[in-house]
Amino acid sequence: MFNIIIERGGAVYPATLSGRPWRKIGPEIEIRDRQALASWYGRGTRRFIFRPCDAGLIGIDLDAKNNRDGIREYITLTGDDPRNGYYTCTPSGGVHIYFWNTSGADYVSAEIRPGLEVKGKAFITIPGSRSDRGIYQAHGDPGTIGELPATLAAVMPIRRTDPAPMPRRTGESLALNKILEILHRQGIDPAPGARNNFSFQFSRYARKQGHAPGEVLNFLAPLADGDFSQYEIRAAVNSAYRGAR
């Protein structure tokens, strides 16, 4: 997998055992060849990450923890077992899979189903790495990576390059707490592990109702905690207001 990333123009970065970049991302810590990889390994680094979009890929992170089953969600959505091709087993029992993004669409990194998270510009751990829980073990041949399944692409939000205009409302806009109630009835709640997707869906709904992004950000601010930062909330709001669809 490392060779594919590098050959496609991507870069790999050293990370802590918890998965955070070793330090601020920049050219000084980019890994673009085996020699640089060996150098960081020799310094004790055991976990490495990359952004799939840098190599023309889309990563799909299927979690199997906190009462979420991303593998089951993926099978239900696509009708295919993600372990039929090239995949990585994560230490927590989840799976990472990859697809070529031949359309070039700027997919938003977000959890679109419980335990099913899209990784485009977001970092994902490369196989062979070790976390504080264990090894990311690869299976299969990365040369068999195929195109993104249509059933999956159809539900993945896309970030537009041009800002979407604020919709003009001819009637009274729904209050934010009313939008919260509607999403709850649709089964979209800010539960742990689903707050990224909830924040994006809530913001998109609020934008269509004519609410300003600052108003939405303030409403969602109480969701922030140690596992879901204010920065992540802001990113979800910004994605929705850039016209993600």
C-alpha cells in the first residue's frame, strides 16, 4: 500500500500511537520514499498515516466498537462484504478499505452510517502500522483496489468548490430546536460516534431553512467534548455551508 500511495503522488506522515500527526503537518515530516520511512521507523515511530485523497483514493473506515457495526452497515448498503478484496484489519476489530476516486469528486470526510466513515482529506492509518492497541494487518492484494461502488457514492456528501447561495425563504423558517426534533424522528441523533454526521446533516438542514452558520455553530457548541472537538463541529458546519450535497 505504501508503494501505491507514493507512486500516485501521495505522502505518508509519522503519527503518535494514538493516531495524531507527530507534529504540525508540513514538508519537513512528509515521507515519500522507503528511505525516509525507514528513518522514522529507526527513531521509534510505529504508526503512519496518510490522506487518501492525496493519492486519488477514498478510504472507508468501518468501525466495530461502541455498539456500532460498520461492516454490517457496509454490507447492507452495498450488498458486498468489504473483506472480499484488499482490506486492513484494525486492532479494534474494524476494517479499512479503499477505492479509486476516478470522478475526482471532493467527498466530505464524515460518518455517513453508524460505524461507516468516509476518509478523503481526513487521515487514515496505513497497514503495517502499530497503535497502542495492536497492529493494522493488511489482507489481499492492493493491486485489486477498484472504483467506488455506485451505491456507496450515492450517499456520500460532496463538497462544492463554489459557495452555495443562502436559500430565500418565502415563509417562516423552522427554528433550530424544531430541526433537532425532525432529525431525531428520522433516527439522526448526536450519539457518541455519530456526532460528525449529525452536525453535518443538522447544518445542511439549517442552511436550507435560512439560518446563518454562526447561529448553527452556537447551537451545536454543547456537543463538544474530549472525543468531539469544537474544531470538528466547525468543520462540519463549514462543509454544509459550502454547499455539500
